[in-house]
Amino acid sequence: MCANCYLGLDAGGTKTHALIADDRGHVRGAGVAGPGNWEGVGLQGALSAYREALESALAEASLSRAHLAAAGYGLAGYDWPGDAARLEPLITGLGVPGPHALVNDTAVALRAGAEDGVGVVIISGTGTTIAGRNPAGERWRTFGEGEDLGDTGGACGIVSAMLRAVARAYTGAGPATALTDALLAHYGAPDVLTMLEGLVRGTAPRPPASLAPRVFAAAEGGDAVAADIIRHVGHEQGVNAAAIIRHLEMGALTFPVVLAGGLFRARSSEMVAAIMAPVRAVAPHAHPRLLHAPPVVGGVLLAMEASGRAPNAALQARLASEARERLA
């Protein structure tokens, strides 16, 4: 039986993960549920996802809520000052005893990737959010609301750039690109004009974020236009990361830039180099680190810290390894 167990919960736009670990960092139970971002599924939908993931983890661990000493919640949609009043009651409604940490989902990803929780995290999936934390515990982040509020990148941004490049190649305003054939193949269209007419007139859907790997593949294959898109996205993310570093006065420190989210699975060295150029201009000792641990690991570590514990690097490594196996 687990006398002191800790709950981590990571609620995202597509999945919600719950993880329960003991005080040595051994995973006792894990649970998975559907989308947990209240902006997409509503407050009750989010609560249902939180509860389903929690109950699954408790059942796997053969534990009750009474065995949980503390919890760490990383919630997508916890973005603005007014969101605390919406989301704190949901957390209270879960009935988990003890202290808790309630943060945006970027914070659990950063904690999962940085041994002391200090550094910068770039989450690049469907969209992009960048956040940081300094040794004093101060946090700063971008809005995560797309290009209108300054977050360039993510799969949606890359695919939008892909479409622009194909349109410009057709009119002659831009160079020819292999992205044209990739987009035509996706739509099964006979030519660019037919494809674009369908998009403009609404008879064809907008290109999905799932096309982003085609841009990486084209860049890897030597297409200059695709490579420019990848470099531009990386540069803009690096500029935002550099702004966070300056705000948090971390320029003289050594810390990781944690790379999390589906886009980094492409392992594009060009994108990482483009990110790190503006970062190293303000923080020469910063180094990139691909996040291999499930972000929910950070929730467990925040729970331990909320209860007054200071998990060491060995515990974090053990927790990350076991969590990868459970949530693979």
C-alpha cells in the first residue's frame, strides 16, 4: 500500500493523462482520457476528462484518494488571470486531498524536462506556446493563441505557410516547390487552380495540420521553399524564447531549452538550429533538450514540491522511465 503517493495530471487539447507515483518515484498507476481543454470541451467536459483519467489511475494502482498526499495539475486553457476562478472549482471537485499546484500545461512540460524546473520550454504541436521559469520561481510565457498574438509555428502555422508557398509558386510570385505536388496529392486535384478554387469556394476543406510532416519531408529532400518555412518557424520561436529569457534575466545561466510536442518528433536539425540562434544570442549557455518524458511527469514532481519534498535527479529519471513505459 502507498502511504504517500502523488498525483500528476496533464490535460491537453487531445488527451488527458493522470499519473500516480510513490515517494521514491515508482509509478503506481496511470490513466488516460480524452480532451481536457475546457475551451474546446466546456467546463463539464474538462471535469469529466480529469475525473476519468484520475479514476483510471487510482484503479490501476488499487488506491483511493485518501492515499494521495498532493497533486500537480497542468491544464491547457489555464491561460489568463480570469481562468483561475473557472478551473479551481473543478480541481476542488475532484476530491483529492492535500496541497496542489495548478499551472498551465507548459509548466508541467518544463518541469518534466528540467531537473530543477529552471529553463525554457517550447511546446510545438498543433499550435505553439513558449514559457520559462527562473531560479526565483518567476514565470513568463507567450499567449499560445496563434500568430495574431505573436506565436508563429505549430503544425497549423506550417501548413498555412505551405499553402501560401504553393499559391505564390502558381502565380510566379515565389519559386517552384515540391510542396505543390504534396498538396495536390492530398486533395487528389488535377491542378493547382482547381484545388485553390475548391478551397476558396468552400467545396474543399482547409489543409489539415496533419500535413506538416510533408513540409519537413520536403525540406529534408532538399526543397528550398520547405526549408525556408522550417527555418522561419524555428527563428520566430527562438525570438519568443529569447524574449522570455530576457524578461526572466536568465542570460548568464546554464539551462535547457526543452523541446516538446509533435513537431519535434521530426527531429529537424535545421529547425533546432534556427531556434537556438536567437536564444544563444542572449543566453550563450542555453542548450536544446528534446523532451522524452511524458509531460505529466512534471505534474507529479510539482505535487511533491507542493508537499515540501525536493525530488532529486535520480528520482526524476526513474519516474520518467517508468512513465514512458506506462503511457507508451
